[in-house]
Amino acid sequence: MTKMFDLSVYLVLDPDLCHGIGMVETTRLAVAGGATIVQLRDKQADTAKMIETGRALKAVLAGTGVPLIINDDVEAAIAIGAEGLHVGQGDMVAAMARQHIGTGMILGLSVETEELARRVDPSVVDYVGIGPVFATGTKPDHKQPIGFDGLARIVAMAPVPAVAIGGVKAEHAGPALAAGAKGIAVVSAICGQPDPKAAAHRIAAEIERARA
């Protein structure tokens, strides 16, 4: 089953950064500006809270064709009817996550090294998030930044499409795509910006320029 998703402008929601206008309104504006995929990441929320927020996000994404990915909470992803789940190396093992969510849902996996990328099973995982490219305050416990050279090396080992994550901004779209990534995953470049629509549009324009 071929799953349709576009990693170009991958918005990762952060409840603290999005606090000003909220995650739902940030999503609505970002998608209007060109965000192509949205991940709900809230490490403090319990499953009930994730489901509540996720359902509100599903409602605002209805009809846009933009998939909603839930970070790390399998139960919430299923209850919401989300299009996908994203797991990290410290979360549920990808193969087990796939058993829970079935074949139809998109499954993303975070990878930080060439070895981890090599081990990805394309019959289980649909895309990988590779990083952190730079140090980032939104994930204080992140691994050593890899830079664009590291990104290129890891992308080359991955058997599935990759999105670059970790401190990346609009101006990094070109180098990220040159390294082989299909797009960039951003948090603070959209979340907490005074105009999330304009912020997303700027990233989308940089991606388009890089592909031209």
C-alpha cells in the first residue's frame, strides 16, 4: 500500500512555543502557508490530553490533505484516527509500533547515526527524521549535532525518505535538500512566530527554490 505524504514542510508542534495562539490555530495558519505534514509532540500530556488535542487538530486539518502524525503515543494515534505515528529510538520499537497501528498508518522513526539508518526496515518504517542537524533548545536532551555533512551520510544509508530536524530554519532548506533530505522538520521556525502562515510560506518558498 503506497502512502501519500509530503515531507517538504514538516511542522512539529510544541505546546509551550505555540502557547500564544495555541497549537490548533498555529496548525491552521501554517497549513494555509504551506505546511505539508503536522506532528503533535507533547511530552507532558497524558493519552487523554493527546486525544483531545489530536481530535481538534484533525478537525482543523479536515479537507486539507495534510496528514496528522502523533509522536510516541500509539493509543492516542489510534483513538484520534491520525494518519501516522512517529517514534524515537527510546520509544516503542518500530516493528512493535507497526503491529499496533496496522499497515495503513504512516510510521516515522528518529535516527541519529548511520548505523541506525542502515538498520531501518522499509517494510516497517515509511520515513526517518534525521538529526539533530544543529543544537536545539526545543529538545534539551538531544544527541550531538550532526551538521549537513552528517545529514548527508545518514540519508545515504536510509532506505526510506528522510526529513532533516534539529534547529533547522527556512534558510537551511537548500543545504538540507542538497544533503538528500526530502524536507525540513521545524518547531520554533513556525511555532511561536508572530505569523505562522508567513513563516510556513517562507519555508515552502525556500524548498521550492532548492528544487528548481
